[in-house]
Amino acid sequence: MSDLEAKPLIDKEPVLKLISALIDDEDLLEVERIKDKAARLREDRDWPSNEFDDLVEYTQLPRSLVAHNMVRGADMVASRWMRERPQTKEQIDDFYRHCSEYVYLVANHAMMLGTYRKLLRVFKHESGGQCLNFGGGVGAEALKLAMQGNEVWFCDVPDSPVWKFAKWRAEKAQAAIHFVADVPAEQPFDFSSRSMFFRFSRPSN
């Protein structure tokens, strides 16, 4: 059975605890904003998928709970950080390797931050290049570049929740993306991206 067929789930323990949590009016408004944005993105041909719909399918959690977790993602990550208090590089790496809450924070950032999605449109016509997506998160840039005909390397914490979710998205979209733990030393790249930083090494056609 493939990873896609097995539908590896994000650890449900921290998110199921939120079911009984009090949701204030501001959170409810943000939840509706996420649902509305997902509906608009379904009609946008520039995007192969959106983070909200993919998370619902991947986690098999109710849509409202996924939206709420995206709204509260930063709080959940901060709470876990304060509990575990990682100090060394190894501890910090281990934190992100197991922090399922981080998926919701990054998904919210990728889908809801307007300036970020505008920047993603910068490479709308880029194709046929060798592209590095460093700190690839939930795979927004990697997916977009791969679906446009670029060869893409996705680099992030291996086997972490964000890595697994991004890989699942790539398999679902049938996008050929190289998932690597380290930047290939001998591989030249035409384009590199990290979070909101994009760099072209060759002029756009």
C-alpha cells in the first residue's frame, strides 16, 4: 500500500483536545474567512489545490475543526514550544520533526497571507528550470513550480509532519518533486525560494 493510499494522518491528539475549547467570535470570523478563501481558490486555475481542502482530506478531520486549527496554529505551536522548551540544535530539529501543530500554522500562512500569494504569482510563467524550494513547508511553491514543468527539489526537515503532508500533496497531484534532506551540493539551480524570499538565477523568458 502506498503512502497516499494509507493516508498517513497528522497526530490527532493535540487537535482533538481543541474540540471542547471555547471558540471566541474573532476565531469564528477567521474560520469563515478560511472557508471562503478555499472556495475562491477552487475556482482559480492558477492553483492546483488549496491547503485547507488538502488538510481536510489528509487528516480526515471535520472541516470546521481543520479551519479552527489553522486559525490557532501559531498558538498551538507556541504552547508546545513552551512545554518542551528545546534549546540545542538537535532539540529544535526534533521539535519540528514531531510538531504536527506546525502544519496548521504553515498552511494558514501559505493560503491566507495575501502578499505571499501575490509573490507566488511572480513565477507564474516560469517553466523548464531547475528549482530549489528550501524550507518548503506544506509545498505551496514546490507544487506550483512542478506543475508548470520545472524540476523541483523540496528541502525541509525529513519525515516531519510538514514534509509528509507536502509529499502527500505531491503524490496526489502527480507532481514529480525531489524530496531531500539537504541542498544538493553539485546541482545548479535557476530559481530558489524560501518562505517569502524568491531568487531567479536567470532572466525570465
